[in-house]
Amino acid sequence: MNPKNTRWIAGLLLVALSGCEVASNSPPAAAAAEQAAPKKAEPAAAATPATACPSQDFDAFLSAFADDIEVQRAFTQRPLRSETVDANADPEPKPVTAMLDGDAIKFPLMPSRVKQQADGLVLSQTELNGDKQVLLAKPDTDYQLSFFFRKGECWTLYRMRDDSL
């Protein structure tokens, strides 16, 4: 047998045997393995291996983000800062901020370009210190939804603001 193959097989055997204690049914071994395992924090932009950054160019990224719910899931920060207006607050409407995570984030966050056009929404963009703000508004109504993106390894939605009443 080739020495390279022998080392490779020995490495596989070592990996397989190292998992034997963890796979044991004995409660102490399972508890020790669970405690020893590092807790994984969810990254800000939890890109799944199947979802690569659609583009470093913001306009191309935004098109993919609007039209693909999986891109929205992968490139939305968790927790997501959500700002809304409580129109029923007394004595006047007041801003409400929440940090959304898990099931509290309802996808799609941004309507597709086809839906934007069908609903008569107008999209505009501004830039501030490298971050991008995308505003979706419906003329002659109070509908105003803002999306805030920050550039890291890819663009990431980190904040949403709904100023609609």
C-alpha cells in the first residue's frame, strides 16, 4: 500500500474513532461533549453555502435581493432592527423600535421588482458613509418603507423602517 494512502486511511480512522465517545449512549459522555462543543452564534449575514453573494455591485445585489427570498434570508442581519410607527399611540403616533430574530422576521422583507411595479411603488436610493438606503414609496399615499444596507463581505440588510401610517 502507498504511504500516502496509509496516512490518509489512518487519518480517517482517527477521525472516526475520535467520535466514538461522543456517540456513546452514556449520559456523562454526551453531557461532556455537549458542554465542550462551542456555542455557535449566528453570523450577521448568515449566508448558507448554497447562497453566494449575488454581487459586490449594489444595484445588481439589490435586484437579486428583491427577487430572491433565499438571498433575502441569507443577507439579512440577525437580529434585524425594525422601526415602525404606532399610529394608535396616545396622544399622537410614536416610533417603535424592535430587534427581530427567528420567526419574527417575515420573508419576503422587500417586494419583488414585479410586485413593486404592479403596486405602483417608486424605488429611490441614497448613500451615507458607504451604507445604502433604499426607499420604496407609493406616490400620493403615506406608504414609505426604507431598507438600510451595509457592505461587508457582501451587502447586508441591517435595518428596516416603515414610516407608513
